[in-house]
Amino acid sequence: MSQIGENLLKATTLLESDELVGIPTETVYGLAANALSDKAVIKIFEAKNRPTFNPLIVHVVDVNAIHKYAEFDPISLQLAEAFMPGPFTLLLPKKPIISDLVTAGSPKVAIRVPNQITTTKLLMLLTFPLAAPSANPSGYVSPTTAQHVLEGLKDKVSYILDGGQSEVGLESTIVEVKNNQIILHRIGAISVEQMEKITGLKVVVNEPSDHPASAGQMKSHYATKTPLYRGDIDQLIQQYEDKNIAIISFKKLYEGLKKGHQYILSPNGDLKEAAKHLFEVMRCIDEFHFDIIITELFPDEGLGRAINDRLERALAINKS
Ligand code: TXA
Ligand code: MG
């Protein structure tokens, strides 16, 4: 039987038996397991080849359900009510029911309410929340379709629920409220401006580091196999003229390079559309075995910032 499908009952049964299921979300696909079962959660780390010091996000059906697993402060609650369900994750003090395996020993748990109909239905059928990182082998680009999950994880995942292509295409915004300050750990579709408008507080940006346990984010991530360079595209084309180049551009077609080697994320200059297609394009270029990828800085606004963040982490100079 096919590993990809829309059978919610099958997904439920597998999850109840501590197996792994790929789930669609509006951001990217997740690799899900029963968050209350260490036996199930450990399988996530094994399947992704992910170090156990890198904690997992817990997915719940609605804001109300969060109270069972974590403690709210007033600012976090305000943010939750404004942006959940949605591409938004909160770090909150965990209740004892959440194990140290899920949080990698941290007293805080990352929680999110996905906004994707198939996964909402699944969560409604389950009596437990789902621990789920992005459903890619550790370090590689996140999946935005069920097929991507299968390509990356093969028989390491029992079943993948198909919910079509992820609408947002980039991972959730992650924040933490500490001493009445909002700290941004990862930028996604919920912007700094949106959070500042709702709370009236300034958002402090936590710079990425090589210590995921402290920052929740590694500097090098989301990386293509093909080395990626960013800068002025015309200049880079000249600099690497002896190479077989692929271009990821926002909206412009460049002269002096075959059309088929250029991946324009949104000819109309729509950042939402660009974000939705970024990871798919990165995967596609890897399959065609180009020597290098050249890209540019996207506009420093809204989803452009999240796109720039992901490209920054994928840069050849950030890969060790
Ligand atoms: O959009 C998303 O957030 C997707 C979908 C599947 O929900 N999930 C996702 O998970 O991107 P993952 O594991 O690929 O990225 C989550 C990030 C990791 O960098 C992890 O270190 C951080 O969140 N994180 C998770 N729990 C944390 C915690 N308790 N404290 C600090 N950082 C945490
Ligand atoms: Mg990930």
C-alpha cells in the first residue's frame, strides 16, 4: 500500500502505536509522533538523524489545549490569541507532563497550533499532542509536499498524510517572552511589526548561533547540496563564468544565462508567492546537479526577511 495518502484513521492508528507519521502544516511538513510517549519521540531523532540536544515543537489543536502542557504569561497569551492557529511558535515554561526528551532538557517547551485542515482534523481525533520537527533529514531543506517527505525519509516514516503543498512554505516564527520582552528566535510569516503592533512592545532579535541548545537555532541549516552564493547576480555570473550556474531570483530574468537555469520565485514580485516556492526550487536545483547556485538579497520586509534568513543559513560560507 502507498505510503502517501489521506487516510486519517490510518494516521491515528499508527500514531497511537508510537509510529511516525508525516503531517501537512501551512508552514512545512512535520514528522510527527505522540509527544507524550518517549518511545515514539525517540524515533523522530533516529529517523532524522537529529541530535537529541535539539528540541522539538509540540503541536496542539487550539490555544486552549496549550494550558494542559505549558504555563502562559499575559504577553504570551496575547500573542497566542492574535497569531494562533498560524505560523507561530511560543516557548513557554513546560508542565511536568512534557518530557525532557521533547525539550532537550530545557524547562521551556515550544508549542504551536498549525492552521491546516487535515492536521487539525488529525489532532481532533487524537488524545495526545504531536511532537514534530520539519520532516527532512537533519540539516537539509524542509519539505513542502508529501512527496518531499518521502524522498528524504523513505521507509523511516510509516505513513505521510497528504494535505497538498504547504501554503506558507517557510517554518514558523518562534518567540519567547522573557522579563516582559519578546525575543525572536526564528523569523517566519508572522513579522516583527505584527507582534509589536499587537503588544506595544519592541521585539528583540536573538542572533543565530552554533549552539542550538541555547538559541534554538543553528546557523547552518536548510542547506542545499549545491553550494549557494549570494550577492549581485550579474557580478557573480561573471565571477563564476566557468561553472554550471543555477539562479534563484526574486522577480528578474538575467541576460547571459539560459532561461532554463533561472528560477524566478515570483515574476510579479509577490513575497508570499516567493516564500511558498523557495524550498521546492532549492530541492529541484539539487536534483539537476548544477555546480553552484547564485542568489540575491530579497527586500528586507515581511516575508522577504524570512526568505533572507533561510538563504543566509544555506550559504556555502555557513556550511562546515
Ligand atoms: O513551522 C514549523 O515550525 C515546523 C512545522 C512542522 O511545525 N516545524 C519546525 O520544527 O520547523 P524544527 O524542529 O525543524 O525547528 C524547530 C526549531 C529548532 O531549531 C529547535 O531547536 C527549536 O525550534 N526549538 C524547539 N523546541 C525548543 C525549545 N524548547 N527551546 C528552544 N528552541 C526550541
Ligand atoms: Mg527543521
